[in-house]
Amino acid sequence: IEEAAPTRDIPLEAMIEREPITVILSQRGWIRAMRGHNDLASPEALKFKEGDGPAFAFHAQTTDKLLLAAENGRFYTLASDKLPGGRGFGEPVRAMIDLDGSIGIVALLPATKQTKLMVAATDGRGFVVTAADVVAETRKGKTVMTPRPGETLKLVRPIAGTDDYVAAIGDNRKMLVFPLAELVEMTRGQGLQMQRYRDGGLADAITFEFSSGLSWPMGGGTGRIRTESDLGPWRAARGAAGRMPPVGFPRDNRFG
């Protein structure tokens, strides 16, 4: 009698046909997936209900898992192949997960398991987490950031493999640059103080490769990019206050 061959687990993704899609989430939380990698500035991609507008739009694959992060610090997982089609305005994303309408959506991005993410709260505390550790298996999601009372999750940024520094800027328009290695890596919590503020909180933060300089889009819709290579004046230890940004930095205190 021959022995039965050992069973082999087949990942669910292997059962899904891999096709390119364009994922669009509106400001009011309506989500849809258009077939193909469409121009994100096309009329079809920019079609929304009256009074609504774009919040997040990016290219993905039907086999991707998507991470949705909310202000309360919880992360939710969406299956790309289950998203409503691109015709019409889509469906409310909150009908797919347990997220109260009063809680804002901070980020929506593909969940590449090996990717590391920088998460930060409005008070400037943050840490690094691996995408695989924030994937949730239920509608209730998973708590990742636990903001202090009165604070919320501010941002989620994918970290490129060559990134070795963090740039943070506060509502007070002071910018700080410090080594990424000074941020702790963890799966849940509040993290460490990235930048200190006497007034306001964190406006924006990104990771970047120090040797390539810090870049941001110039205003006026020109499409031009400005790169600052001499970052010595802003380079300090994590937790410092920082100083006014380079001349020409966007007035909205965002890196783009």
C-alpha cells in the first residue's frame, strides 16, 4: 500500500488570477478598483460624487492585500480581488470593516509583507513596524499604534530598502533630520519621541537616503523637484526640536 503524499498548504493568493488594478479611495470613504493601471489623473479616475474628492489612488494587483490605517491606530486588511469594480463610485469601505464613521482614515497602501513602515502620531512619537505584523485577519482590525490621550495616528510611510534617515517637520515649521536607526522597531505601542514641540505637533515625516539628499515637490504645479543635499544644519539626534526648513520648502509643511 502506497503512503499518501504529504499535504501541502497552498496560499490563497495562488488561487487568485493576478491582474493589474487601480485602487481609488475617496475623501468620504468610497472605494473602487478599476481594471488595469490607469492614469491617476484621468477623468475616470477622478470621478466622484458631488462634494467628494480623491484621498488615495495607486496601482496594485488583484493578488495584493491592502492595509488601511485609521486615526485610532488600528490597521485593517482588504483583499484587492474583493473590491467593487471601477464603474460607478464604488462602495463605502466602512461597510467592509468595523470602523466608525467619526474616525478618519490615515493611509491606504499595498501590504508587501517584507516592507517596513514608519508610523507616527500627532505628538511626534513613532516607530518602525514590518507590514506582515500589521495584517489583520478580521473586520475588527489590529491595534498597532496606541496614541496617548488626545492624540491620533498621523501618518504611515513605507520605508525603502536604501533609506537610512528620517526627516520630520512640525506644525511650528521646524524641521529635524536624524538617523533611522534611532527609531525603535516594534509591533505595537507608542514608540519614541521623534521630534519635540513647544507648540503644535507633527505635520509630516518621511524616510530617505541621506547620501541622495532630501527632495520635495516645488509649488505652483510646475512638477519640479527641489533637492537639498547639505542637511548639516538640520541633522541632530532624535527628539531634538529642529530649525526652520530650507528656503522654498512648501508652506503646507509637507514633504509631498
